[in-house]
Amino acid sequence: MLKARKIFLFLVFLFISSKLVHSQAIDPALLEKAKAAGVTQEQIDEAMSSKDGTTTQQKSNSVGIPKEEVKEREVPKVIAPGEPFVEKPVGVFGREIFSTHNLTFAPDYNMPTPAGYILAARDELVIDVWGASEFNAKLMISSEGNINLPGVGLVYLNGLSVDQAEQKIKSSLRKIMAGIGSQTQVKVSLGQIRSIKINIVGEVAMPGTYTLPSLATLFNALYSAGGVNDIGSLRAIRVFRNNEEVATLDVYDFLLNGKYDTNIRLEDNDMIIVSPYQNLVSISGKVKRERTFELTREETLGSLVGYAGGTTGGAYSENIQIKRKAGRMYQIFTIGKSEVDSFTMSDGDSVIVSPIISEYSNRLIIKGAVWHPGEYELSVRTDSLSKLIKIAEGLKGSEFATRGQISRRKKDFTYEVIPFNPRNIATGREDIMLMPDDEVYIPSIFDLREDYYLIVKGEVNRPDTIKFQENMTVEDAILQCGGIMASASVEKIEVARRIQDQLNYTPRTAEIFSFNITKGLESSPDAAGFTLKPFDEIIVHSSPGYKVQTSVYINGEILFEGEYVLASDGERLSDLIIKAGGLTPAAYIKGASLKRRYTEEEKVKLESMKRIASEGGGKDTISAKLLHVNEYYSVGINLKSALAKSGGPHDVILMAGDQVYVPKYQAVVKVSGAVLYPNALTVQEGRRLKSYLYKSGGYQNGARKRPYVVYMNGDVSSTKSFMGIKKYPKIEPGSEIIVPMKAVKTGNNRGPEVLAVATIAVSLASVVALLISAL
């Protein structure tokens, strides 16, 4: 008999396990029968947890699961209009409340004791008595359902609410205390609460048995189980207690309507069953909430639009498209406005709310020479062109009087142009009826011509190109450019005017007019009656008698060094020495030098010469180095001859910015360039250039043995050669000997030499061959 009972229990256990594995849901009555047959709660827990390999102990005391552990399920896709096979995923509305860490549904342990709370074993009661008698105790309900009330004994409270337990405790205390209810008050509240076990099965992320606080609600349990799984329903979550369904939770009622009454408080051994969803339908387009929603079988398209928050302002609600998978192909339904609340949805439907047509049904546009261009409504007030111009505050006066145009769209969506005379329309001599989307253009005279301008240049304060205005005179144009400068000549103002002969060719490009004006820009008799025309150029010339002061600078061995103004044209070197008070006794007159500033033209030429030298045009490496562009260049002077004969050929005429330097006597000669030891040597009377070179170690390998000498006054002298005899420059104190290097020959440069040698060799071979043949 005992063996048969064990076999029966084992079969019941296997049956429950198989039901859990294959259907994920089990009838609560079956669990009660299993318990009646002797199957323990631990065995049921083990069978329920074996589905996903997680033990009951691992699932106990859960308050939630990480979001990454919940699988995202495949949801119906939204199909774009005109692209029935291109799909995009849309999230299921409501699933996120069970996966977000910011929403836990944790029970509030600081809440007042619920009056309807049912007491059971392991609940702690706090009993406070005050008044004529005082008493305080914390008593735990035993597993038999009793508390041991001091002085009274055992009081059975299991299954009672807190209010009922308080009344029963009061009745028990009356046996030992007088005045209960009048002079003595009694208050019973919860202390530590018990834990309960809840069974969660069906389509949840982690089904199993969960140990939760006795204050936990249905949402607490669902959150602990990770929410519904990939096919779980949010619309029909059922709670069973003692084989009876006590509540059905619709999560959408909580999220959208704020209904919280179905979030009941759970009790020990409650069973929560989550069924598979019925319909998942996606909605996109011009709705406030583009998502996938779960619908019941009875809900319609109107319910779906309501869940989506309704349509937006730009929605085309006259017709709504529904795309449905039917068999092996898609079907499309166009639902009118009157059918929205009656059209039943199916699982996998995709709803698209299209935008309204981006066209205007009553728009007019007017542009151009009216006071208020823009868009207007086509109405009785604007149904004709004259009325529209009047609404736009009329013509500005700058309109092109003889022609405007209306651009009108025809029925085939091509456009035609309707011309009109703006002045005739405005005065009422003619009119044109307008149609929706007409675009009226009244051009301005300024739109139909190029911009008119004047050019003012020369000796004015702000040379500029200014806007042409009618009746402008020469004085008006100069005034707009800040007036004339002090250097301007009022005796010669030229106006260059374009030749605009449209019929005859002429070689002349401009007509020139000359005028005299006054310094105060008053109207002069010479320019009386002359007005400017578009594109005229006004040129204000400089006065020939106006000169800007220029100066030169002298320093060194003179009495008064510094800057001196060139008081007249043609001042010479000797004049500057006299102005500076003459030379000092220590002055080395042969070494006096002059530096002159490059003009812009000279800089351009020097850059060109430098480029040619760097490309190989020079004979040696010094060529390019000596062509370095600086602000000043040296001018070779002979100050001794200039002072000996004032105004002579050596007495240089000075220019603005010249710098004259008179040095002291220097008894050294510098040797630099391609020598073994560049040096500065003392001057010895009668010593020649070669002697200075030997004192510097002689030539380097590759040196070009034709040195230069640069003297202190800026003169340069080079070595000359005739019939193999070299004539070296004379050496003076303070001079510098420069030995250049030979130009480096590249492979390309040696090509002609190799060709010449080869040609000579071939010719010699030919001569030798002829001689041998003759002999």
C-alpha cells in the first residue's frame, strides 16, 4: 500500500512537471489535488523551477532582474506606404515598466497598518495599552495561529484582520484590566511582517515561486519575475486564491487610465498566471505615440488610435491604411472615418496614419512692388487681381508700369503665364479673376535693370563705389566719399563717362569731362548744370605743388647724427654732410656707405633674378645668396670725391629713406667663403689678396679661384683673368674677401659633356680605321 502511494505521488509530480514544461501554466485546482495527495510545497517549487534550471532558493527574495536578462521578442513591423516588404521594428507599449530600474513597485513598509490586512503565522503585533492601566508588548503569532498575551494566555488570531484582532485582544484584556474602552485605551498595530510565497507561472520572463513581503502587491510580484516574456499578455494577468480567480489585471488600465484597484495585495500561496497575448498591432505615422500595442480580440481600430494618444494636427484622418498579413501575401484596407470604431484588428496588423496633402486649397501669393507682399486667403475680398493689390496696400510706385504676370497652375499640373498691366489693374480699367494657388508678380523697375553706381577715386578721403542717385553732381559724389584730401587739386577734376551708342561703332571707350571745384565743395560755375550719370568715374588728381616731407638718416663719425628732411629736390650727399656739421677726425672717409630702400618695382625684378639664379642660371653658389631681397640695398659711393667736388658725378643725389653711415677706420680685412679658415686679418701695407688667402688656409676643395672683394663703401670688385694671367682686386682697410664655391654639376648637367666626349671618340676611331685600311 505504501509503495503504491509513492508511485502515485511520483506520477502526480511528473504530471505537474510536464504541464509546467510544455504549457507554462497550470490549473490551481491541480496544485491543490497534488497537495492533498501528499506532494509537498518544496516538490512543487522544484518542479516549477526546473523549467529554466533556476532553483526556488535562487528566485526567492527577488526584487527584480537586470534588464539585459530579459529577452527582447520579435514584434510586428510597420510597413511604409508603397513599400510592402520593407519593415521596421516598433517597441511594445507597456513592456518597459518591468525592465526599468527607476520603477520598482517596491512595497511601502512605512505605511499605516492596513485595516483589512489578514494576520497569519510569523506576523508581529505591537500592543499598546495606556490610561488607567499601562502595558506594551510585541508578540509574534505562532505557527498555530496564537499569541501568548501576558496575564491572559493564548489568543487565536490566525485569519483575522487587524481590526478584528484588536477587538479580540480588547475582549481578552477586559478579563484582567478594568476600564477598557473608557479609562484605558488599547491599540494594536503591525510590527515585523511575515513573508509569503507566491507562484508565478505562464508567460513571464522567470516563472517560479517567489518569497515576498506580506504587503506585496500583484505589480511587485510581476516585477520580481522580470515582467512578461516575449509572448506574454499585459491585458489579462489573473490571480487565483484557493482555486478561485480573485483578480484580473489589465496593465493598460494602470498606464493609460490610472486604475490601481486591480493591483491587489497578495496572500500566501496565491497563483499568478500570465497568458499569451491575443493581438499585437503596430501604429505609425501622424499619431502621438508610435508603438506596438496589445489589443484584445474585441478591441477595434478606434481603441488602437486611443492607445496611441490620438492623431496629431497634421494627420489625414479621413482614411487610415491597415496592412495585414493574409496567407502568403499582404492585404491592405482603407478604413474611412465612420468605420474606425467598428473595424476589428488582427494580430500582426500595421496601421499607418498618413499626413495631410501638402497643398493649399485657398492660397494666393503676391510678390514684387506692393507694400505688403506675401500669402493671402482666396475669398470674396481677394477673388480678383485689383482686390488683391488693394489688400496688399497698393502699388509702391516703383513698379514696372507696363507688365506684370500671374503664374497659374492648370488641371494637368503644368503652369501658364497670364500677363497684365499693373497700372490699368490698379486704376480699375481692367481686372482678372483669380484662382487658388495663383502667384502674382509685379516687378519693380529696380528688378529689371542692373545696379546703378558711381566710382570715386584719387585724392579723396574714402575712395569708394557709391550708389547712383538722380541729379547727383560732382560735389555730391565727393561729399559721400568724405571730401577731398589736402593733396587734391581742385583745378582738375575729371569725369569719365561710358560710351553707350547702341547703333554706331566707335573706338572711344569713354568721354572725359574736366571741372574746377572749390575746397568747400560749393557749386562751382564751371560745373553748373552738369549732373552725373550711372557708371561715371570721378577722378580727383593730386596737386602738382603739394609735396609730402621726406627725410634721410645719417650716423657714424659726423658731428650731429640723426634724421634730416630733404628740403628741396636734388639735395646731394655733400649737402647732407654740411647739415650734419661735417666729419669727425676719426672718420674713415673711404669706408662711408649708403643704403637705399627698394621700390616695389625693384623688389619684383630682384625676386625674378633670384628665382633664375636658384634654378641654375648662376655660375656659383654665391649668386643666389647675394640676391637676397631685403628692405635696403647698398649704393657704392666715394665720399672723398663727393666732398672734393660738390655737384660732381660722385656727389650722389639723395632719395627719401636713404641711410648714410660714416665709419671709423678699421685696420682689418675679413676673409670668408670657400677657404679653410675664414678669418679677420690686420691690414699690412703692400700685402696683396693672395697673401690674405694664404693666411686663411688657402682654398677649399671645389672653391672657385676667382674671389670677390666687397669694400666698406659698398663697391664690389672681382678677379679678372686674361690669357691665364689673373689680376686680383686691391685690398683696402675694412674690406671683405669672398671666395665662392663652384656650381655643383648634376647628372642632367653632364649630359652634353658626355655626348661631346663620345662624339670625339667615335670620330677618332673612324680616323684610325681609315689609316689602317690605307696602310
